[in-house]
Amino acid sequence: MKEFMASITFSGVIAEEYLELIPAQKDYISRLVSQKKITSYGLSTDRTKFWVTFSAESEQEVWRLLVGFSLYKFMEVEIDELLFHQNTKLFFPQLSFN
């Protein structure tokens, strides 16, 4: 498997249609996370930029996954293949004081 980063910009005015699609978007992303297709994601505070790292065989697979986003028609996407992707949560497990 390869790692890819999708840098997404949400374009246009946020309309009622956009807001109605957000729950479906969240459900789809959760499904991809549980399938380990999405390995991490983040949203800017102004909600105009979204970054997603994918574990996929090819860039074409990433595009197929992105087309499934309910907000796809509002997105401008740039995809880059990553040489590596590190996450500090992999190295430092959260402590439990139970």
C-alpha cells in the first residue's frame, strides 16, 4: 500500500445544500477510517481547507474514494503521493490512569 495526501479546498458559498450533505460526508469518512483507507484527516478552523491521508494502491483508487464524498462537487483537490507519513500518536500511546 502507498500513502497519499489529498489537499482539498472547499469552493463557493456555503449554501443550505452544502450543509445538508455534511452528515453523509462524516458517515462516509468514518466508514473509510474503519476500513483503514483514510489514515488521518484535518480541517482548518475557517472550514475552507481539508487534508486527508489515504492508504491506497494507486492515485486512481484515491480519486475513486474522493468521488464518493457527498461534498465532492464543492471540492478542488490536489493529490500527492507521500514518501512517508508519521503520526506521533503511533509512537506515544495515551495514558490511562484507571
